[in-house]
Amino acid sequence: MMVVTDQQDTLLMANLADVQVTASRSFENSDAYRRYLKYRRYAAVVYPYAVEAVRAWRDIETQTEGMKRRKAKKYIRQKKNDMKNAHKDALMNLSRTHGHILIKMVERELDIVMYDLIKDTRGGFNAFTWNLMGNLYGISLKEGYRVGEDPILDMVLEDFDISW
């Protein structure tokens, strides 16, 4: 913070983070509004993990660009283990809706279907297994994020922009 004094006037100057201003939302009924509030609450919980996942993916892309396949797999495995050790307890306590919002946040930012992302980093069998597990809980990893499919989720994801 900086203080500027001119004769008898004192001004405090500070740099603030960017602020996004949106119009007030309108909803069809109270159920849609409650769902919006629930999604916003859940998105606030998973937002740091989505940011971390996007950064990790971008780091993996840049670091493994010129590597041989074996070294790239070793680097990806090390990155996965680091993230797993750091976030395992917190991620294990998330609900299905938390996971769904987290997946959609990452897919929206990277513009990659989660199934393909897992397949590229962990292999086809792991992608198949995770998609099967997701289907048990009603989430398909092969679908991807489509704008307009869930308008309330779209509103929430616009509010929580991951771009950095």
C-alpha cells in the first residue's frame, strides 16, 4: 500500500485483484434458485482443486513435450503421487455433486473431455475404469462439458473462472 500526501490531503493507494461484475440472476422458480446456491457453495469448495488440476495439466504438457515416452510416464506418475499425497483426504470427503462440478470446471477450462485427459496421462485402462466408476454414480466422463446442457451449472462456472 502506498500513501500519498498533498498539502493537507492524504490518499491511500493499493492494487486490488480484478473483480468480475455480473448482472443479477433470474430463475424460473425457487428450486432452481436453491440449486444455484448449492452449486455455488460446492463450486467454492472445489475451485482450488480445479485450479491446481489445470496448472498440473499445463505443467505436464510443457514438461513432457520433448521427453521420451518412458520419462514422460515417470514424470506424470510422480506428479500424480505428489498431488495425491497433498489432496487425498480432502478429495475423499467430496460428494458426487462436488465431483461433478470439479470435472466440469476442469473440462470447461481445458476444453478436453475428462476421459481423454485420463487416457492421455494414465492410459486407456485407467480411463475405462474411472468412466465405469463414474457411470455407477451417474456421471459419464466421456460426455464432456457442453454449454447450455445445464444452464444453472453454466452460470456457476462463469462465476468461477479458472483462467490464469
